[in-house]
Amino acid sequence: MTQESTPEVEIWTDGACKGNPGVGGWGALLKRGSHEKALCGGEPDTTNNRMELTAVIQALRALKRPCSVVLHTDSQYVQKGISQWLASWKARGWKTAAKKPVKNEDLWRALEELAALHSIDWRWVKGHDGDPGNEAADALANQGVLTVTKLAS
């Protein structure tokens, strides 16, 4: 019996918000070889940072088994939060350096749990700068906003 290698997946995520807070959307594009999966959704009353985090969470939830992931985000909040700030927040009991509660703690906890299942290379990309995956994720996030807007009308 041969052991199957860990699947390699590339993911691009983005969040959008019309008003902050306001109507928000999130989008994610997952690629494995020639296969692609597009995900999007939205919320009626949220913030851009919550949508950025939700995009990553939903993308990781879509993975059916542990994967080797290259995750592209144009959100420094997400990229630095997961790779630099999270350990300090936890050590301080989910408080910032200024002793204030960490915003979006619920989403950070969910993201930490999901990220632990995979090997993830967190990459920041400049938004609206021509990266095809980022442009696709941005379009999906805006589609997510539209789904909420249409439901409300």
C-alpha cells in the first residue's frame, strides 16, 4: 500500500465591504492542478476585516483533508495576524498590546483551528495590482456583496 502525497492547493482570498461597517462580501478561489473552485458569500452588517477573515476560513473549510496550501491574501491584517500577532494575543489572554480585547476573536480562533490542519504558506499580495487570482477573489467578494444586497431588496 502506497501512501498518497499531501494535496497541493493554491488559494486566493478577499473581502469587500460597502461601508465599514456595512454590507460585506467574501470570495475565495481554490486551485489544485487544473481544477478550480470558486466560493463567495456575504453578510448584511459587517466589517472589511471580518470579511477578509471569513474568506480564508471558508476556503480552508472547503478542503476535505490536510493539504499543503499556498494562501494569497491582500489583507496585511490577515497575513500578519496569523503569522505574527496571534501568538502574542493568546499569551495575553486575547488582549492586544494596549490591553484591549482582540477584535474578531471568534474568527481568529476559528482560523487558528482550521490552519492547524494544514501546512500553509501565508503570502501577502498587493490588491488591485493585476494578480489574476487576487482579481478573481476580489470579483467573488463583490459578488458576495451583491447576493446580500439582492436579498435585502
